[in-house]
Amino acid sequence: MKLAALLLLALQLHLHELPSAAGFSAPPSLSLSSRAIIASNGVNNSNCAAASSISATRPMSLHQRGCRQRSGGGLLRMSDGSEAAAAALPPAKSGFFEKIKSKIPPASERKKLLPLGSMFFFILFNYTILRDTKDVLMVTAKKSGAEVIPFIKTYVNLPAAIGFTALYSKLCDKMEQRDVFYACTIPFLIFFMAFAFVIYPNVGILHPHAFVDKVAAALPVGFAAPLAIVRNWSFAVFYVMAEMWGSVVASLLFWSFANEVTTVEEAKKYYPLFGLGANVALIFSGQYVRFVSALRANLPPGVDPWGMSLKYLMGAVFASGGCLVGIFSYMQRKVMTDPACVDQEKQAAKKKKKKTKMGLRESAKFLMSSPYIRDLAMLVISYGMCINLVEVSWKSKLKAAFPDPNAYSAFMGNFSSATGSVTLIMMLLGRKIFQKFGWRWAAMVTPSMIGITGLIFYALTIFAPFFAPIAASLGTTPLMLAVIVGAAQNILSKSAKYSLFDPCKEMAYIPLDQDSKTKGKAAVDVVGNPLGKSGGALIQQILIFGVGSLAAATPWLAGILGVLLFFWYKAVNSLAGQFEEAMEAGGEEEE
């Protein structure tokens, strides 16, 4: 058929004395098959422009028809006005730079996303330094150790968190959210500088070691851990303030502000990417801690190594905090007032809306009456309990492997850098998971990661004799193998938290009303997080008293981890349904 059509075409072209190839006129009697062959085998695309310039009074040339077909029509018009389908060519592929350009957010989104990413960078830069420093200070303090951590989380950190939540609720009732940010952030920075330059140099006077020694002599040995908190009280206060920086500034203040300036659609696209800059901060801060540790190791005799290093570390925290406050001030002046970035009508409505003033008891009753808030709290508490059950066991082995503070601090610096590197990869995967599988499946990744890696770590601890030959074949000891596996477990769990758990949690706040966003978020993040950690610590304390040691309690901890994961999955499924309903309701209201 194709050969016959070609012969027919040649005959017709000869009879009509076709002019040049650039713009010949098609004879009216030219068959559809001939036109389709010319269109499909057609002439160079560069001639299309020339063909299209032919006079409108002249019959459309075959070349023009081919150009029209290649432009995506897929139809050929016959001389009598009828149309017939021909083999459509695939559309021209866009170039590499066009694809890159299409991925870049518009200017209105860049104006708020870049500062938000920078804010998160400085917040996590500080948190990483504070987290590593608080562990070294408390674990290596005089007559202290890793067993002190559960007591701090239960009897110091949790009451402090509850007190702050009450204070925060009062501040939200009396101040604008902008002023609440300043009122909560700046005191943290002042304290950390005062600790390095005023408190720590005078710990010999401030810490009541002689008094606590007398009390310890009259009490059972089991009171050593609580007494270590009293004898090193300034370190315990630093520990709590460092923990509160993560709960208050990172979880509460930053994400409350981010939820205020972004839509749900923007959150789905960009929340997983906020952590890219933040986890670059993990890498930088980890290496900065390692750098300071190296300086500390090379000091001449007579110089207090921790006094010097604390000044370097807290100086960096203060400078980073200054950048954070400066960026927030810029966004208040340039972004929050820009209609292209933030819906000004909604902002005006929020300011006009009278705030509902509730006491601590009324706030708790209001929050507990909401299944949505309860499920959110269950997510946060489950994470805190699960990570604490595994982390404390790992840190006890870490201290055994690195008893020297310099070595401990250097290892934690490398640990933070590795966490940042892995989380960068998880951030890129997280965006794909959100786009392809949605909120529900993204929220299930973190409990799955903690469950799998945690049970592997517990198995290595419980069946240590079985793994001894394997450790020997790898050129290490069972202790170091447990430290490495525990570090991998923490790195993978924290990377899943930063890349998926936190964005999922923050997206869930966006459809809520203003009271639920502020007070609900304060209760969930500021109280729920330490409540989870202290709950895990309380479980460990009960088991230690019951079975004698943390190592002997390991099989029980593994079983409890499985139970907590079950309730975590249940809360995720429940919250996913409520979140979808809230989003649909919000969409209907906007319409």
C-alpha cells in the first residue's frame, strides 16, 4: 500500500508541475494517504516558517499541513473540508535548562522560602552544638554518668516544660506572635552566653559538692543519680535549657511561624526541603564541635579546656541566634506585609479576631477534647518514648567506649555530621514520598525506621556472645560494634524524623483554627516531647529497680518498643483520616 501511494504521489506531482520544495501547492485531488506520508516523513522543521508565510489566498501547501500536524494537531484537513486522523508525531522535548527553570519556585515563594530555610539552618546549628555540649557536660561531670539522664528528663525537664507551656499560653493571650518569638528566643541566647562566661568559671563555688557528699553518706547508693543532679545543678540547668531550645525554638516557634506564612500545597512541596539547609547545619555544627575539641586537646597545662571550649561554642550559638533574630525581623518587615507572599485579608482577620483566654486547666481540657490534637500528641509522645528507650542504652555503651570527654565530644561531632549527611538524602526522598504516596505513608516511615533499627540494636545487645565472632572478624570488639550499630540506629531514626516526621506533623497543624494552632501546638510540642522522653525514662527507672540493671532490662525494653510502635501506627491512621477531612472542609470553605 505504501509503495502504491508513493507511485501515485510521484505521478500527481509530475502532472501538476510542482514548483520548489519550499512551498509547493497541493493538488486538490491528492489522496489522504499521500498527505499522511508527506506529513509523517516530511521536510525539515526549519522550513515550517517559510511555508507558513505563503499567502492566505493560496491553497495550503502540504508542507504547511505537515507543520500543522507536527505542532500537535494529529489531524489532516482534506480539500473538501473534512478531517482525518494521521499518525501523530511525539511532541518536541523541552530542553535541559527549561526543565531546570520549571523546577525553580516563583519569586513570591522564593521570597519567603529562602529566609525560612535560613532560619531553620541557624536553629539547628545551635541545637546540634547545644545537644552535644549538654551530653558531654552532664555525662562526664563529677560523680555523674549516663544514668543521670532519665532522672533529668523526668524530674527537671518535664516540670520545666509544663511551666513554660503555661507561660507561653499567657504570652499568646497578651502579645502578638511576633513579639512572643522575640520574648522566647532572646532569653535563651542571653543564658547560654552567661553560662560560658559567668557561671562555668565559678562552678567551684556554685556547685555544693561538700554538702552533697554528706547527704550521700546518709542515703542508699541508689540515690547517686538524683544527687548528681543537685551537685552539678548548673550543668542540669544547661541541659534543660538546651533541650528546651529544641522544643521551644525549633518545634514551636519556627514551625508556628512557617505554618503562618505557607499554604498546605506549599508545605507539601517545600517542608521536606526546609531541612536541606538545616541538615547542612548539622554537618557544619558537628565539624565545628570536632574542631573545638581538637583545640581543647592541644591546650598547654594549667588552662581549663572546657572553659575555653565553652566560650567558643556558646559564642557561635550567640552569633547564630543573632542571625536567626535578624532574619525573622526581615520577614516581619518585608514578607508578612507583601500580598504576593501572605494573604493580607486572612492576616487582618486573625488580628481582628478576639483571642480566647483560658487558664491552664481550661486549655488542657480544650486540647484533650479534640481527637485531632490527641492523635498529634500521641505521635510526638510515641517518638519521644521510642527514641529514648534506645538512645539511653546506646549512650551507656558510648560512655564505656569513650570515657574521655574530648574523645566523647569528637565522636558526637562526627555523629552529628553523619546525621546531617544522611538526612540530606532522606530530605530528597521525602519530597518524592509525599508526592507519590501522600501524608499517611510518609508519616509511617519514621516508626518503621525506629522499629527495625531499634530491634536490631537490641538483638545485638541481648545476643552479644553470638555476635562476638562476627565482631572479631571485622577487627573490632562487641562493645564497639554495639556503639556503631547504635549510632547507625540513631542516625537513621533522626534523619527520618527531620525529613518526614516533622514535616508531617507541621502540615497537620495548618488546617486548624488559631487557638488550636498556638495552644495546641504548645501543648503537643513543648509538653508532649519531654513527656515522651520522660515516659521512656520512667519505664527505664522502673525496670532498673525491678531487674537490677539497664542491661538486664534490655529484653523488656524491646517488647515495650513493639507495643509503643503499635499505638504509634494506630494514631497515624486515625490522624490521616482527620487531616484529609479537614483539608476537604477547608477547600470547600475557600470555594
